[in-house]
Amino acid sequence: MTKGADLPYRPCAGVMLLNAERRVFVGQRTDQREHEWSDAWQMPQGGIDKGEDAETAAFRELEEETGIAPAKTSLIARAARELQYDLPDELIGKIWKGKYRGQRQSWFLARFEGDDSDVNIETDHQEFRAWKWADPMELPRMIVPFKRQLYQELLSEFSDYL
């Protein structure tokens, strides 16, 4: 049996944000420096608060992590299904107060209607230490290994728009 198999998945939402050149916003997390994947990048995502719907959570997280106000975006699509990933055994019990085995995520594709000066990762609870626009097809190579399959599935979900 896999460690944490009896634990639930954390409900989560994320945004794949495309700029005018159809490149995707990614950030490097501040808390990854001590891991072998310290150079990994990810898209904005986070937990869904009690009583919050996934879309509201996704765009709240986008603003909290990037400084980009929802008014600077327009929704293109929502993934047809939730996607999930399992944490590696060494992280189970160490994050999210040990309550979850991984995440089940609702994903949204949005167009960035602002310009780069609207991005400010130095937020109240800064999660990213750096950011950039990336080629969507490079995303699986850039993410931590345990989220790679999820990112590949996400690219498939949104392929008609990329």
C-alpha cells in the first residue's frame, strides 16, 4: 500500500494564464530551494477555501501569487474534469498539516489582458521568487516530477486553445 493511501486529496484550483504570444505564466516557488527540484516552475494554483467555488478560488490564487487582478484576465475555458496527483512518500505528512495525499485540481485557462508591469510576485504571502512566460509544450519538463503527468493531461485538456 502506498503511504497516505487512506488520506483524501486536497481540493485545489489553478490557472493556466496565456499572454498575447500564447506563452504561459510560470513561477519558481520560494519554498523549493532545499529540494532537488529547486529550479522547477509551476503555474499559479492553490487550495479552495470552505464555501468557495473552484473558479473564484483559482482567480483569488492567481491574484495572491502574481498580483494580477481578475479584471486583467478573461476566462477562455475550464478543464472538463478534475486532475489529481499524489505527493511523493517523503512529503506525505510534512505539508498541509499531514491531512492530504495529494491534490485534486480544477483548472482554468485564461487570457492575460494586462502587461508585464501588472505582474507583482512580491505579494503579502510571497510564493514565487521568480516568474517568466514559457512555451506551453515545455511545461511538463519544467514542473516537479510528481506533477508532470498532471501537466501533460492539462495540455491535452486545453490543446484546442494552445
